[in-house]
Amino acid sequence: MTPDDLMATVKHALYDVAPELEDEDLAADRPLRDQTELDSMDFLNLAIAIHDATGIDIPEADYPKLQSLDDIVGYLGTKLH
Amino acid sequence: MPSLGADMDAGTLVEWLIKPGDDVHHGDIVAVVETDKGAIEVEIFDDGTVKSLEVPVGAKVPVGTVLARIDGKGEEKAPEAKPARAAPPPEPQPPAPVPPVAKPKPAAKAPAHVGEGVRASPVARKRAQELGIDLSGVEGTGPEGAVTLKDVEQGGPAAAKAPPKTAVARGIKPADMRKAIAAAMARSNREIPHYYVSLDIELTALSDWLAAENGARPVQDRLLLIAPMLKAVALALKEVPELNGQWQGERFVPMSDVHMGVAIALRGGGLIAPAIHGADQMRVGSLMAGLRDLTNRTRKGGLKSSELSDPTFTVTSLGEDSADSVSPIIFPPQAAILGLGAIRRRPWVHDDGLVVRPIVTATLGADHRVSDGRTGGRFLRFLADLLQEPSKL
């Protein structure tokens, strides 16, 4: 899966959790919390959606590393290779 | 027309899901009403046969108006205006968690979401999902063009219309929501003599327990910190019944079960505080599943009338990256509310030494007509003690 594929997958998961974000121009390198109203329930739902799409279970201890879309895509990339 | 909170004085009937002659049973969803909180599914609390529908679709009627009549057990009854339940079933089953997301498929471009942003009743939305119909292509015949169940089942895709670019998918008008909140909070401040007590609670044991629990759970079953905290609040309320109940008429009626209201923020502003029924009798995992389900339905549609009318106590949590404490305003007809600030690592005195620990400030707002500061302080102490032994929750 290329980084572009991963980004599309992550965005798809994100839009399922928070559909209104489809209309937002999210900066991939900025923390999601700075750009959205996502709360801890949303982030848990996002982790579940990513797991469903990729099979990758993100341990809770790694959540703090995943601030931006770029962070998430980079993290998933390392897990897939 | 049921009262779905102190801020509601009227509602619009959006859709009937029954007709005269139908048999109905306790718990059935019989209608959908539009309120400032969005479209709410109205349940029935008796068994019987529908005799007549008294209010036409599209009519806005005051709270207390008889919507329909049923013949049940030889007696004619009005199905609405249900009082708060004092004694729910002893072993409540948490609602089956609604998966928050459809299984996404990797794609170069994520597909548009089906019907988000379209005014539609929850049952219509649910049916559209089952049928794979995009609600944005269905012509709505309900109030203000809302798509009804009938539209979905009969209409199917019609002339395509662009979904409105609104952040709130449930059809809630933010201005109406803000007015409703203002009215309810103004009434609360006017009628309820609030008092406040606060306590800083150390959460090391809870954080450690949660990390161990989540390490052993699949991602779908992981817990958020709020789940064991809600359970601890529910158990503390059992020790301090003066805080758990509702005003009915001129007196406070304590409730034997804890129907935990949880303040849930909506996208684009506003909040709703529906209840998790029987929270005191649920395990932490079930509470978490119930909270996920409730959060989903609050934000995407499908709340039931009883979830809005039944809370006996409410918790509002500011979440991460927020303020240290909150002094919340009581939601009438309840008599108390707990505000939780952000959990932060702060200095803490332990064995006469200074250490750094995760701390939350819990602030209880309560009704001085029912209890006093000493009672509130006792509740917070019970809560703090329970959170030091999370494995017993």
C-alpha cells in the first residue's frame, strides 16, 4: 500500500467518524486536535476504523504519537513494512 | 407530546410509524418528533391496539398534547407524557454497540457519505442505510422537506439534490439549539439555588488499571477513562441518594436506579445530555459500549424519548486539552450535576513528599433545596475512594 493509498484509507476512516470533516481542508501536517472538534471517543472510533481497514491494531500507548494525518500515515507505513 | 427536557415546550410530529388497528408493545418506537435537539424517536410505554392518531404529520403541538390513543387491557390510554421511571428492569441490557463506522475500503478517493446533511428522521436514515439508498437523492415530504420512512421505502432515488452544507447532520438548527440551552440554563439558575463543592482526585490507580485493561482488550472493546469514572459516580450516588432523582411537582423524588445523563457535545456547537439507563448496574465494559452507542446516536440521530426524559443525574466532562475545572449548571428536573475538568499531571502530596500525579478536579453542583454542602462533599469523598480501587468497579 503506497503512502497515497494509506492517506486515502485514513481519510475515509476519519470521514466515517466525523462526516462533516469532508468539507474541511485539513492540513496533513498539523495536529488534528488543532483543526477539528474531535474528542477522545472520536479518536477511539478512528483507531477502530483504521484497524478494520488495515488490520493494524494501534496500541493505546502509541496514540500520543499520532497527532496529524501525516503521523498516522507514517506510523501505518512502518507497521506494514 | 412527551417532554424531552426542561427546555422543551413544543414539538413537531415528523412521522407516524403506526396506524389505527396496529398492535403496539412497551418499548416500540411509534413516532418521530422534531425538537430543538433534533429528530427524536418516541417510544410507547403500554401494550395495546392503536385506536386513533390525534395529531397530523407536520403539526407543532405543546408538550402534554395527546398524540394518539390506544386501547390496552380494556382501558383507553394516551401513550405519551410518560413520567420518569422510578424502577426500571433490574438487569438492564446495554444497547448493542452500534459500530461507529462502516468498514472502510482503501480507495484513492473516499466516497461521499450517504445522505449526511440531509434532514431525515432516524428511522428513515436507518432504512436508507439498509437499502443502500443515498438520502440526498430522495425527495422529502416531511416538515421542512425532511425525508421520512415512507419517502425512503416508496421514493428511492429521485431527482438529485445537493445536500445542504451544514455541519450538523441531524437537522438541528444551531440557533434553536443555543436558544434552548439558554432557556434551560436560565430557568435552572432562576429556580434552583445551586451550591458547589470541589475535590481534586488522584487517578494513578485508575490510569494504571486502564492501561492494563486496554492492553488486554481488542481495539473494539477498549475503554476510555470516562467509563470507569461514570461507574464510580453511579456507585457513589447509591450512597448519597439525595443527589439522584428528579423534581416532580413540588418535591424531589429520589430514584433507586441511576440513569446517568452524559453531556455530549454536538458538531458545530451545542450539547445534549441523554441517559444511560441503569448505569449503576452495568459493568464498566457495558457502560463503555453504552456510551459509544449513545454518543453515536446523539451525533448521527436515533435518540429515544426516554433517554432524554429519564436522567436522574448528569456528568459533564471537559475532556483533554481543556480547562482545569468546570462549575456546571443543573439540568432541571434533576437536582445535581458533576463537572470533570481535564486530567493533568500536577503536584500532589504523598507520604509527606511532593510527587507528580494525574489529577482531575471534580466539581459537584447541587440543589440546596434537596441537599447541602456536607452531603455534596460526602459524595465526592465516596467517588474519590471508589476511584482508588478501580478493579472493584
